[in-house]
Amino acid sequence: MKKIRFRKYTLEFLSIFIAVVSAFALNNWNDNRRDNLSEEKILKEINNGIELDFRDFRGNIHGHKMSLKANQLFRDLLDNKKIDQDSIDNAYIILFRDYTPIINRSGYESLKASGLEKIKNDSLRFEIISLYDFYYTIIYKLEVEIPEMKSYTNYFKPINDILHPYMIFNKNGRLIEMKQPVEISESQKKEVFSYLWRLETNRKYKLARYKLIEEKMKILKQHIKQELKQ
């Protein structure tokens, strides 16, 4: 009788134990599945954000290159070389234009809110943090925050003060021509050349930073793609 009762209790205990372990395992499986889905969602959001950033950066890169062409045009103007004046107004505008990077941070902010450890791959997590907190910060500071890198604020007035006597406007007030020859003193010419040199140097430095960051973006996108396939 005692043996029968013992077996009964043993079976009941085993049944309860198995049920508890199974429930615990199922709960862990659900948690892991939920974490994996959350990680996947965040990685996709970051990947899409980088793609938008890439397009925005390409626009800024194109803008800086066009500004460099305008820079050369006004060098030629000062040297009294014949220049194409069909779009001289646009050239004068983009000579001083600043370009602001519009960075999509929604995916990264979602990751920080849910915990950086949500990304299980340590190397991938480090790449993501580096891109957003280091490389993106560099280009934003160069374009927006560092005073000496500002094109319009630093160089429009001093150049305009020297060149405006040679500007011809139509009846609507639009710049349509720069009168040639530009007869300014050698000192004034050197002054404008020094401003153009600094504008060119700043833009080339920014373009080099953009090139570096684009490479980091491409590598990270590739690593995210590989992680999502696993």
C-alpha cells in the first residue's frame, strides 16, 4: 500500500515538475523570440535610417562639389578670364552656401531606449554606436557647429564688399552679369583669393570626412544585412 502511495505521489510530483519546467522553457522561448523580433525590428529601422542618411549626404556632397566649381569660376573672374555667366546668380549663391546634414536617428534612439544590449553581436553594437555617436557627430559639427567652417557667415560680406561694384542686375533685381574686367587693387585681389582659398580648403576637408563616413555606413549596412540573415 505504501509503495502504491509513494508511486502515486512520485508521479504527481513528476507531472508537476514537468509542467513547471515546460512552462518555464516556453516562457524563456517566448522571451527569446520577442527579443529576437525586437532586435530584428531595430536593426531594420537603423538600416533604413542609414539609407536615408546616405541619400542626404550624397546631396550635400554634390552641393559642396558644385560650390567648388563656383569657387573656380570666381577665381577666373578675378583673373579676368572669360567665364560662363548664364547662371552667375546661382554660382554666387552656392559659392557661400552651407549644407546641413539631416540625420535620421529614430532607429538608434529606439535601440538606446530599449537598451544597447538588445544587439547581441558585440562588434555590430560597437559599429552602430561609433557611427551615431562619433562619425555622425563629426560631420554635424563641421557643417553646423564649428564657427570657422561657416561659409556664408565668414566670407559673404568681405567678398561682396569688394565685388559688388561689378555686379549688374536686371529690372527685377536679379544678378545677371559680373562686369569685366574686374579692376581691383592687388591687395584686394589677394584678399578675395585668400577667402576663396579658405572656402575651398574647408569644403575639401568636409568632403574627405563625408567619404570616410560613407565607407563606415556601407560597412555597417553590410554587417546588418549579414546579421539579419542569421
